[in-house]
Amino acid sequence: MSHRVAVMMVSLAAYLLLPVPVRAVPLPEQRLSLGVVNGQVRDNQVVEVIRTLPRSELLVLRAEDQSLPGSLVLSEATGTVRDDGQLAVHVRRQAVSAGQEALMTVRLEVDGRAQRIRLLSASPLTLQVPEATRQVTLRVTEPVRLFLPRGAPGSFALDMEITGYPPADEVPASALSPAVPETQAPPAGA
């Protein structure tokens, strides 16, 4: 059995959009370039690349730079909370010919302490951020797994937009769906 290796250029981008007071400093787009990567061809269709990001922080917000959010919305992503309290995030981009995907595990840190992630909504993926006084960080804790089309040449980019909402603001209810399906009470007399 032979294993084929593909070489590609990839980058993972996290766009940060935070509604903040007028005096706050706007946040620049952040792009994490993985450079040239090698991967294993899976099912003769997809190249799987496992790579550690050049820096583990997807998002770092400091109180001295801007107001700290009460919730974070990760667009273009789905996710589930793992038993250890971290979030397994799945980012997908459908291209005309084939899709691109990334799987990553992130930990929420508030004022330097790891927090168990609580989802407010699964669609869009919305995390509750406990009250912070100094800093909020989203940190990737394991190597990222990328799945890229086998025959597509060139470079790839998977984008994930992260939007923060101040603690007093709420994400519009019309944009949310329950993170955990609500159970219905049994009928009376049952």
C-alpha cells in the first residue's frame, strides 16, 4: 500500500469584529499562515493536514485596549463542548469544486484562568464569556486538522469571523437557535 503526500499552501484566518465603544481601538484582521504543508491523501479525494498553529491564541482581548465581551460569536463554524470543557470547532468553506474544512479545539481563558465553555447557541456558534476584568483569550490547544481538495492547486484560506458582544448586549434572539434541545415536560398524569 503506497501513501501519497501532497504539498499545498494554506492559511487560517480569524477575522475579529467587536462592537465596542467609539473610543476603543479597532482590531486588525489576523491571519495565521501555515506556509507549505504536507498531508496524507484520504479516500483518494481529500488531503488531510495536521499542523500546529504558529501561535496558539486565536483571540486575545485586553481591558486596557477595549471593552471585554460578554459573548463571542464564531461565524462559519459549528462546534460542540467536549467533556473537558473545551470546544471542538469545525470550520467549513464550500468551494465550487470541493470543500475545505478545519477542525480545532479551543479553550476559553478569562483573566488567565481556563473556563468551561458554555454555548448560548449552536447556530450561530455563540459562547458565553464569564465576567472578565483584565483579559479574554481563545486558545487553540491541539494541532489543527485541515481537509483540503486533493486535485486543487495553489493556496487555500479558511476564514472564521469572531464577533464580541458587550455583557449588557445580547445577540439578537432571532439569530440564535438552542445549543441544547429543550426537553418537553411529560403530559400531566403520565
